[in-house]
Amino acid sequence: MTTATEYAHASFSIDEQGIGTLCIKNAGTLNILGTPVVTSLLDAFSDLNNNQNLRVLILRGEADKAYIAGADIKEMATFDKDQAVTFIDLLRQLCEAVRLLPVPVIARIPGWCLGGGLELALACDLRICAATANLGMPEVKVGIPSIIHAALLPRLIGGARASWLLLTG
């Protein structure tokens, strides 16, 4: 028997074997991370920390065009300095919630995985990508450094590949 829980921008289901799926929803075809989406995911991860039936979690987007194609640039364009700091801290909290969940978290990456989406994927224990998946950090092309979990890249893909990705986007 599968059970389900709904959040404003996420849905969680778990089957009888303890395999859970957390699906980002209502975030557009590219599963964009805006403040409401990040907050909803943080709420879900808070609940998941206490789920004794959960053995593994699959983190995915509702649409298959992307896992997560980054943060909401339109929202970010309206931020002042304090709002920007708050938003980046929310993204950091989300990445930490993923990284510290007491069960393995698998990122399901069918398509685009960019910027904040790549940072979130890096926080997962495993990343399963479609052959057509595209990963990148395009924010570095406009001078925005990747500051949350990019430090994990060298260990995961090697120093040279990490440098290439972080310097070219």
C-alpha cells in the first residue's frame, strides 16, 4: 500500500518496501527553485527526517524536461542584498537537509540540471542521469560563483572536470 503526502510545491509517496519519492511540483516545466518551492521542500524534508518507514528517497521533478534547471532568476532579479542572502541560505538549508537525511537520497535527472539544481543533486548520495541529461553551472558565466555544494565536485568528478565545470559553466 502506497501512502502520499501533499505540500504546496512537492508531493511525497512511499511504498510498502520503504521506497519514497519526493516530486517537485507546480514549479514549471523546468522545475525552477523559487522561494515557495524551496520552502515547501524544506517542510517535506523536515517531515521525512522522522519517517521510520523510509529506506531510500528518490528526488525528482514533476516534468521530465529537467531535474531542476536552477533558481528562479526572475525572483532573484527583484532581491536586495538581504533578500539575496536569505534566499541563498534557504538553498543551503535545502542542500543540507538532503545531505543529512538518514537514508540514501537518489537524484533522478532526466534532462537539464543547472545551477542550484546541480548543487542539490550534488547533495544527494547518488545521481542517476538519462543519457540526454545536461549538467552545468551557467551562473558562473555572469560572475555568480557557485557557493553551496560545488566544493563536493572534485571528490565526485575529479579536480580537472570540476575546474572545467566551475570555470566555464
